[in-house]
Amino acid sequence: MYTEVFPKLFIGIDVHKRQWSVSIFTANCHHKIFSQAPDPKALKSYLANPPAGQRFVQS
């Protein structure tokens, strides 16, 4: 039996008119913080290509 294990990633978004601050954490550590233009398509594009060995899950 083969089982894949992916760490859960938690994403926080600080929304402002001119830019968004996005924070990504796992249950154990901080992963990444970045700022981007307020563009939902750009954020979706980033989340569609997660770092190796990880997976973003919507809830």
C-alpha cells in the first residue's frame, strides 16, 4: 500500500486596496510571506503550483 503524506498549509491574506500580503505557514513552521498586487488570478496561479512535496487544499 502506498500512502502520500502532504503537510497542511495555512494561508493568511492581509487585504488592502493597493496590495495583498500573503503568509503561508505549516502546522510546525513559517513557510513564506510575500506581497502581490490585489489580483485573485495571480494568487490562484501561485497556489496552483505549490512547492515540491506540498499541496494546497481548499476548505
